[in-house]
Amino acid sequence: MTGPPRAPLVGARVAAAAEGLARAGVEMPRLEAQLLVAHVLGWSRLQVMTRPEACIGEQQAAELDRLVAARRRRAPLAYLTGRREFHGLDLSVGPGVLAPRPETELLVDLALDEAHRRGAVRLADVCTGSGCVAVALAAGLPEARILATDISHVALARAARNAAEQGVADRVCLVRGHLALPVRPGWVEILVANPPYVPSTAAAALQSEVACYEPWVALDGGAVGLAVLEDLALGARRALKPGGLFASEIGFDQGAAAVSALRHAGFTNPDIVRDLAGLDRVVTGRA
């Protein structure tokens, strides 16, 4: 006489999920399989790795199957789990808003260094999206106030959730508006931005996770990728106090053109900061 079917084990489900993700071309299938299993169980990844003989319930197994199938269709992992780590913070993410990227942490580091150096307490984050930059700045600068702008109601709602979850909602003011227009002239000492900078012609070359799921309005930088930056630089110059710092994320090959855009807008000493891979990542200038 046979007994009831045995519940699936964590280790076996990780292996099966990793195999399916690998067949779909996911770059780090085992890591992502572990993260998906951790998500459905409410565990950490370490728990998944150290408890392979634990059982997964029937409903949890069904949810895992659904998530793996969606990831095989190249839905972004962050959209499936609803979370993304950024600058040491566990943030909420979801459809309609770009998932925070590790390279954007450089923008936060530059702003934090500048704020600590000059004692800045008024900052602006333009094109805030999920609010990752604004929230990280507020978390790192307990005395500062951050004005965060975006044109998307969906993005601002997500940013508000992240500010509340991280306990900084009282110091992050979210305003709907175009680029730096909501910032009062001469009000901020530091203005940072992660604007759209993908050339319109590059859409076909984007990963499926980006091209098919993330909002194109948050990516499209016009014909050569700098249309938004050129507009933004003029507004940032107006919003900053004399000597204030403007820093904007850019594409890996846009350094020279971005410097020219800032110089045209009236910034002094425009410069490029490169990431750990040696690629153009942030353009900076002084008002």
C-alpha cells in the first residue's frame, strides 16, 4: 500500500527551476532559482542553500512554477519578487517603474560625498522613478531634505511606498512635474538625476527584460540618447545654488557629448566619473 505523495524538497525544486531557467537563457539560473524559492517560502537565500531537505507546500510549489514560467518568458526577476536591493536598502519595485540598477549607486555615492563635504541639507532627485536615489540619500543624510520629481503617477506612488518603508517619508518630498521645473530657483545645493538616456535606435538591442517589460518613457533619450539631459541641464542650472553640484547618470559612451551639454547649459568644470568597469557613468558640473 502506497502512502500519500511526498512533498517536494527545496533542493530538488531549486535544481528543477535552475534547469528551466538555464534552458531559457537566463544568465545566472541557479542564483535566480534560489531567489525565487526564497521568495515563495519567505526565506533568505542562505536558508534556501542550507535547508535543501525542507519541504515546499503544494500552494508554494504552484506559485514557484508560475514565477519560473514568467521568468522564462523574461519577466524581470525584480518584478516577480517585488523587491530589489539598492545601496544596502531593500526596496519595493514593480511594473511601470524601472528596477534600480547597481551602477546607479555611484550617483548616490557622489552626492553623499558632496553633501558630507559641504554640509548640504537641500537636495533634489530628478526622474526619481522608484525613489531609490532619493530614499538612499535620505537614509544616508539624516539632516537633509530631498525633493524628488517624476512625471509618472505610478513612479511617485512606488517612491512614496519606499520612503515610508525606509522611515524617511517626512524628509522626501515627492512632486509630479517635468524634470527640474518643480525645483525653486537657487533652492538646492545638490541635484542628481537618472534620466532616460537610451538612444531611440537602440531599442531593438535591449535585453528582453528591459524592452518588453520596463517603461520605455523612462529609457528613451531621443535620437542619440541626450535629448532629456540637454533639457535637464538647463533646468538644473537654474535650480542650483551658485557652486552647487549637478550629477547625472549617462550611457557608457556618452561622456564627451554629455560634457558638451553641461558646458552649453552654463556649468563650470564639467567632468565624467567612470564606473568600476572604466565606462562613462556620471557627468558632473558646478553651477
